[in-house]
Amino acid sequence: MIFAVYAYKGKTFPSLYKNGKVVSLKSLGLNYSTLEETARFIDDEQFEMLKRVDFSQGIDISNVTLMPAIMEPTQDVIIMENNFVDDDAQLPTYFYKKVNYANCSGAIIPSYPGHVTELDYQVEVCVVVRNDVYQVSKEQATKHIFGYLLINNIIARNLTLRHRRPYIATSLNGYLPMGYFIVTADEFDKPIEIKSYVNGELRQRDTINNVNFDFNYAISDLSRISVLRGGSLISSGTPYGTAKDLNKPFLSSGDIVSVEADNLGIITNIID
């Protein structure tokens, strides 16, 4: 299944998407106000019901506006740092990214002149946690994956150096371009490939299987001593190929940066 959010006449509607049409969850008797809330509270019976939805009476997306799938996360995004195989980490390292409002594809990424001097891109995939989780094994964690979501984890590298941790460097307004779709695991028949481009030049390319610690590990690990709330976003981290990795110029005004992933779409933004 593919979940999306559309806006119509000033209101937003969590929905299902298929072949260019959306069906609101409300029209199906599910009164969740956001996809974050849906992920937290949906039960097995409701989830199975959604698999049987008839899209023949769905709304064509040309008549509505698609929005970032979780536009206003109520919790910080959890990022797995240095998580791809090349990083050779022995234990997972997590940091948090504050997001007031996610950016959509086509939106401007602020450059913050005079404050940010080393602006970088990072293609990543988030898992959206299903239902509240506490002390589950890696094997049990599978049933707590609601779906997958594409993001561009924009970072100001110079602020990382100044503050020693990425929280401030990744949490500036406009620094989370987010995809339109949350896609369930059954929609994938191969490892999810992710890519990033700057001005049309391929910079990053890898699959999320090439990580030191997968999402099952992260869900189990993070739920060991505290409840992991349904709707939480946990990001894969980013593969080799950022501007910092390649010793390329950092992003500057007018640059066009795109990230994409199998079945999760493309996000393209221009730097202010």
C-alpha cells in the first residue's frame, strides 16, 4: 500500500494512493487526522481492510495538492549516523533532527547567508514506526514497520564543527525535504536503491541493505529502555557521496538537488 496526504480547500486528508488517485482514510471510516497518528493507532483489522480499497471512485491527484507525508512531526526525527558499510561502525550512533515543517519537492531550501557556509545534501530513507513499541526483539520489530519514506537530510557542515554534534546543523527551518509517499514493505521486491544528484550529476548511489544496523535493529535497540512511539521516524543514515565525501563544492544559491528511491519517488529542490 501507498499512503499519502492531500490538501483540498484548506484541509489536509491522510489517504491511500494508487495509479494517480487518492482515497481519504476518512471516507473509509478511519478518522485519523495525520499519517503519523494513523501509524501510531492503526490496528491489524484496519490495516487489512485498507488492502481491499476500491480506487475506482478515488480523486485524481490533478484535482488536489499532495503534501509531505508527515509534514509536522510531533517528535524529532531519529537519524542513524555513520551507518553505511563504508563507515564500519561497531555500535549504532543516533542523533535527533528537529523538524517544525517538512519541505515538499519544488520548495526552496534556505541558504542562510552569513550563517551557513557548508551546505550539504544527504539522501536517506526513513522507516515509520507502527504502534507504540517497548522491548521488542529484532524479529518482532518487523511488524512495527508501518512503511518507508524518502527524505533529504540537509546539513550545515560548518555548524556541525562549531557545535560538535549534528542537531543544530540539521535542524534549521527548511532542512528536511520529504517525499509524498509512505510505502509499505510488501510493495518492494528488492533492496531499496537510493540516489542523489546535484545539478544533474549523480553523487550518491547505494541500497539501504548496505548498512551496519538495519531498521529492525534500530527499533529493537531504541525500544529497550523507553517506549518508541508509533509514527516515529528513524532514518537509515546516508551513503558515501556527499559534497564533503567527494571534496566537491558545497551547495550554493541556484543549485538544484534531487534525491530519489525505488517506489518512494523523487524530491527536487533549489537552493535559495
